[in-house]
Amino acid sequence: MSGFGVWPLPLSAAGIAFVSLRFTLLKLAGYPVLLVKIYLRMRNVGRNHRDALLYATFCVLGKFPEAMGQIRFHVNRWHRSRNIEYKSA
């Protein structure tokens, strides 16, 4: 999975929260849809109900820490973009 596909939904939902709560809730409604999509895919692969539901749940819950880590990485990269100077011999 590419890194770009993980963080736009939580980040855009947080950004649009300042504009309208209704649009934020609409964007966050995508997570239950994603959970059902992963669940159905795992059921088609042959997993039982419990395993497919647990897997789908934790895949969706993992999106938030992934997004936080990517945001933190990019913020730190922007702040630490200084040149490294070495001492001469």
C-alpha cells in the first residue's frame, strides 16, 4: 500500500472540521464502508466471520496511527531541512 493512500481521509476530515461538522461526519462515514469492504473481501478469501471482522476492524483502526506517523514525519522533515556541515581535516 502506498503511503499517500493512508492519510488524506483523516487529514481532510480534520481540516474540514473547521468549515462544517456535517461534511466531517460525511467524510468519516467512509470508515464503516471500508470496514465492510475489507470484511467482505476476507470472507470471500475463506476466513471465518470472527477472524474477518477482527482483521477488518484493526485495519480500519490502524489508519489513524498511520496518518499521525506520516504527518509527524513530514512536519519533522520540513523543520529539519538544514544543511549538514562537516569539519575540515
